[in-house]
Amino acid sequence: MKIKLNVWRQAGPNATGGLKSYDIEVTEHMSFLEMFDVLNEQLLRNPDKHPEGPVAFDHDCREGICGMCSMVIDGVPHGPNKATTTCQLHMRSYKDGDEITVEPFRAKAFPVLRDLVVDRSSFDRIQHAGGYISVRTGAAPDANALPIGKADADEAFDYAACIGCGACVAACPNASAMLFVGAKVSHLAKVPQGQVERVGRVTRMVDVMDAEGFGGCTNHGECEAACPKEISLDAIAMLNTELARAAVASAK
Amino acid sequence: MKLDSKVPSGPIEERWDKHRFAMKLVNPANKRKFKVLVVGSGLGGGAAAATLAELGYDVHCFCVQDSPRRAHSIAAQGGINAAKNYQNDGDSVYRLFYDTVKGGDFRSRESNVYRLAQVSVNIIDQCVAQGVPFAREYGGLLANRSFGGAQVSRTFYARGQTGQQLLLGAYSALNRMIDAGKVKMHTRTEMLDLVLVDGHARGIITRDLVTGEIKRWAADAVCLASGGYGNVFYLSTNAKNSNVTAAFRAYKRGAGFANPCYTQIHPTCIPVSGGFQSKLTLMSESLRNDGRVWVPRDKSKATADPTTIPEEERYYYLEERYPSFGNLVPRDVASRAAKKVCDEGYGVAKHEVDGQRNAVYLDFAHAIKRDGEDAIRDRYGNLFDMYERITGESPYKTPMRIYPAVHYTMGGLWVDYNLMSNVPGLHVLGEANFSDHGANRLGASALMQGLADGYFVIPYTIGNYLATEHQGPVTEDHAAFDEAEKEVRAKTQKLLSLSGKTPVDEFHRKLGKIMWDYCGMARNEEGLKKALELIPELRKQFWAEATVPGKADELNPWLEYAGRVADFMEFAEMMCRDALERDESCGGHFREEHQTEEGEAVRNDEDYAHAAVWEYQGDDKPPTLHKEPMKFEYVKLTTRSYK
């Protein structure tokens, strides 16, 4: 089938970008990124016609778990399918003659590096500020010494399933990272191992989140809709609760 | 090349303890003076970087991805083995050791494997303490499952995302040390050369993948945890950025490369659907616990709706051929059996590839009838969803189609008991080394080995090197750095000067086809010799006809890729050479000349019970072969039988 692609092209972090159109022939079995492979092959084979060169985009595992792929597809991070990363989106979701516009994730805290590649190191810096339990290697008690109810363990897992892709930020009108931060805070608040550092963790992570230039949450819910791992908005509610707890605790 | 395994003597269960006592310690006050470079941030590298920093070393960690959390360990699905015996079903350290040596088809080093089984129990403790949300029973204790040919339930898991959760655990430990200022993390940074001073590994040369800056890093020791080389086949379950470059550059600087021909072909992957295909997706082999593998007995029904084929017309070939293990035979056995039925014309793929329908059914109808759809959803829901996203078909309604794909590489840089290569100071962890899995890796053992190496082995053994063999300070202005940097710059320029018409992908795809056809699931002398002619020809074409766009001082994914493919094209030759030299069948290495009448592998212990270690001799000369004999004092060499 024939697809018309409008792709954001930007030569470097400080260059001016813009949309450029390409016509491409694809099959329904292709993944969305395989369509970009085919496009890039076309661009590479015709350097005279396409002096702008192939399109840079981030990708790695191509099975929806590493969180490296991004892309805003027709205005939606990771495209139209629920609970699906860009790499797992297949062209059978489109039909012959469709026009698709592809842009990078956009947020002040995710500057564009080139074309569809953005810098998400701000996410790592939030995690550095307490996204862990302080346990030295070798200092752990027997794994079964601390039973954890299945319901709590399952809920912790649901939050821990975050792949750190940044779709929540790209989907939010405020470019808020509350869902991402909430997922980590909630995961660790749900398990007994995370209790000791609970207060300090949420405070520090939120401080860094603010300093990195992410916006606040105004309850649009776009993050939850865009999240390929279906992290629930409950993570944000829990983050706010944890912040309140921390405020009370530090006021004591 | 001297291959001294440095395995301690004495009873096997006491060796690691004895060795830990015999090793020299670094004075705590001196640790911060030692700089250690860790290349890779997966389970091996991430765990090592965090733990070495906790001990006080000055650690720098490098990864090619934009975050250490994206290392390919994250994609492991099924689980991690540990000899906890929480199920009281007869597991023990000795049994895990025995199963791993046997599963590896008697081509691994007994002492290393025993240690791996010993520390496996500590890994689970460590991960739980980090907050890793393993599956639990209703009573709150950890759940286990039986996995990939094990007859005890020793596998710990976190739904179908165990690798992700373990890696996020290691990532959190790493973050803690980054936060403390003890680890400096360098993301989007690729190691392009190893620097040796007076024969010791004393640094690396890197390229910043965003700015293109080439940089020198002098250090007191180097740990390579750069993963496996499955992408030499182009199509594999590996992430697209997984590559052999760091390990291969180390090889070219003198590190021996052991058993490169040992490749694991995973039996349960989604079949190829077209020529544009960029990678293959694995479906966890835990699915074989409940799924039954079959093909129609009537070849004309290859494309018929499988749910309409009556029970008596179904050929459950694994259950028939291996009655005691059935669908749970080890990976290499299951893969070859699938290839065999497809080669015989029973395949059920929707699309033909080279005139063959390469797929078999993995059917859950019986399990759903027995346990109910909810129970199956609970166990495999995310895998079924993933399958449906990729293929458009629901495994709840119709059997999955699966076919083997390249998944893991057991070969790697040779290391001794201390995980140090023959180049002093160069340590190699995880999939990048050769040590623990022999000729075939058992399911749920890769995560165990990566974390064992990173958390519980290297933190001790590197101290011994630094305390006893370390050579004094070296700085980045040493002549060896000048020379290495010059070579890196020259290679970058050479790649950028390629101004042909053909994208690098095409050469990679061609290389992959040569490797799959002649050095894949089954190999023979004639095919391997043919591959050894085809690969140099393809390499010549690459350097004459490939195109690499862009500049050196910018984010240039095509330059990165071209460098990795160029290395794969040299590496592939060594793989075929090794496969040719190993004139026996063992584990994942199946030489068609050596099989029983029923098609089972026939080992030759007299001539090949060794690790084959290749030493680089220059670009125009074949590498030389060295051998480390594998001695079996505890596990009796027997023919593996899963019948």
C-alpha cells in the first residue's frame, strides 16, 4: 500500500526544523519502524534527490520493552494503538493512501538532537535523585524473610512496568513528568523495602523533576492514554499523596 | 598465548571460598585511587559498576543507549534460576551445577559453573532487597516455575518481564552510586578501542555518539560487559544496537576469543514475514510449559485453519520423540526438531521463504480447556498480547506459529576463573565472556550469569588483580593512547569516505543470510568452507560499494552502524572457522556429519572437550588456535538424553 509520510527533519540541536513529505510503498506486515528502514534505504540510494539524507530516529529492542523508540505519530506519542510502542505498531493499522505525520517528542526537558531523536537524560537525572532502595550488594537478608502480599506485589509490578520512554511527557499539554515520577515513587512505596527512604525519595525526585523544566499536572489524563505500558493515573494520585505525607513528616 | 584458568584446587564446593581467602585485598583507603572502566550497563555491567563503586573504586560506566536502563538485558522475558529450593522439590546447588554442565553439553568449566550455582541464591536475595517485584504466592512468599528443560521449579520470574525488572534493579543500584558521585555515567558513548600499556589493559578510546568527539580514558582496569554477537546473523532476537565491536577490538588487541561458533537458536520466536524484516521477536519458552508443539500430519493442510484439524491428524513431534521431556526439551533440541519437520515439508508458515514454510504450531487449546482462559491469561497475558500485536492473531483462539531464531551467543572472550582475559587487567562479564554455558545455555541462566558476574564475582577478583599485578599510574598522554586514537580516527574516516550506492543494511542482510545458511542451526564442512569464501568477497564489496552518509562530528547513526557491520564481517569469518574446526556436534553447534540415525547430536569428547580460543594475527592472516582442555571431575560425561 502507498503511504504519504510527513517527517520532521532537523539537522542538529540548534538547526531550524520542518516537515518534509515522502511517498512510500509498504506492506501490512511491516512495523512502523521497518517503514522508516525502507524510507531510509530509499533516501540513501538517491542522495542527489535527497541531500537531506536519511532520517535519524531512536530504536533498539524493537519489541516494546527498552523504551528507546519515540515518535509522535499524527499528534499521538507512539501512535494510535492502545498500549503499543512505536516499534510494535504495524502497518496493518493503516490503509492504502493514508497520510501520516511524524514528529519528535516535544518538551522543554527533551531537546531535539536530530530529526526524531531527543535527549531524555532528564529522566535519568530524576532517577538518580532517589529512584532506588539503598541496599549494598551482599547486605540482603534471605529473599523469603520478608513476605509481601500478592496484591501489593502485583500493584508494585504494575508501576514498575514503566519503560521510561517519555510518551507521558510528550502527550501532556504541560509536558509534565508526574506519571513517570509517580510510577517509580509508587512502585517503591508499595513494597516494604521502600519504606525507610519513602519521605526523602519523593521530595528529592520531585525537586529534580521541577528543576529539569517539566510542567505540573492539571489532570488532562493524556499521559495515561499514551502510556504504552498502561501505567494508571493512580500513580499521580499516589505521588501527590506521598508528597503530602512527606510535607507532614518534615513539618513534625 | 598462555591460557591459565587459575581454577583453585580442592573439593569443588570449597573452591570459591578458598579462592576468596587466597585473593589479596585492596586497602579500603586505596580503592578510590583505582579507576575502573565498565563498558556496558546491562545486568553484568550495571551490577559491576554499582558494586565496584560501593566498594570505593572510581568507576566510569559507558553505554551506547541514551540511558543505562535500555541495555538489552531488559528484553529477557522468562526468568532467573537460583538454587533456593523454596519448592522443596529436590533442588540444590549441586543439582543446578549438574544441570548447567549437562545442559551445556559438557563444554564449560566445572569450577565456574559451580560458583555460579552457589551465588545464584544471593542474587535473588539482592534483587528482592532492591525492590524487584518478583511473582509471589498468595501467602506472600516468592513463586517459582519450572523452565526450559528443568525438572525442578527453580525459576524466579516477574510476569514475562523478568529481565526488565532485574535490570531496573541493577539500574537503581547504579543510580544510587551515580547520585553519590561514585559512578560517572557516560551514555550514548561507544567504545571503539582498547588501549594496552606494557601488555596490560589500561584504557579505552570512545566516540561520543551525539557530538562525535573521540576521547581517551586511562584507567587501572577495564571490564567489558558489552553483550553477545547474535546480530552477526542480521535477523536475531537481539536489540538492533547489540554488536560485537567492543569485544572484537579487544580481540584485535590480543584477547583470545573462545568458542565463537557456539550460538543459541531459540525455539520459540515469531516467524519471518517478509524481506523487510528487521528483527525477530522471541516468545518466552515458559510458553512451552503449557503449549503443545505440533504440525499437521497431512502436508496439504499446511495452510488450513489449524483449529479444524482433528486430534488424530496432528503430529506432536516433541512429545512423540522425547516422551519423558516432551515439549520441555532444551532449546537446542527443540530448535533442531522444528527445523527437521519444516525441512521435511510439514511447516505451517503463512509465507514461504526459499520454498519452505518455516513455522510450527504452539497450541494452548488444551491448557485453556484444562485451566481456563483466565489462568492462562494470568501466566502469559503479556506474551499473548505481544504476539497479537505483531501477527494480528489471538493465541487464545488459534495456535501461535513459531520458528527458531538466533538468540544468544555462548562464545565470547576467553576468561579465567577471575573473569580476566589473557590480557591482564581486561575483565569480561556476562554474555561477552565464554565461561559458564558451554555449548548451550539453559533457559533462565543468562540473567543469573550476568548478575553473578557483576554483583558477586568481579567485585572480589578485580581487587586481587589491582593488589597483585597492577603496574602503576598511566595517563592519557601515553604513546599507546596516541596510537589507538589515531587508528580510531582513521577507521572513522575510512567509513565516511565510502561513497558507493548501497546502504550498509544490504551488506548486513547478506552477511546474515550467509551465516544462517551455512553457520546456523545445522552446519557442515562443505557449507562452512563456502561461507569462508563468500564472507571475504562480501567484505570486499562492502568496502567498494557501501555508502555512509554524514559527518564524523555529529549524531550519525549510519556511521555507528557501518563500523559495527564492518566488524561483524570480519568476526563472521572467525565464527565459521571455529565451526569448521570443531568437527563434532555439541549443544548449539550441530555438525550434520556427526549425528545419530535419529538426528541427535554426537559429541567427540576425546578430541573436542576443550575451549577453542582464537588469537588474532593480523588482518591478512588467519588467527591461531589455542585450546583450554575442559576437565570433568564431578559430572560424568554422558550423552544427553531427553527421551
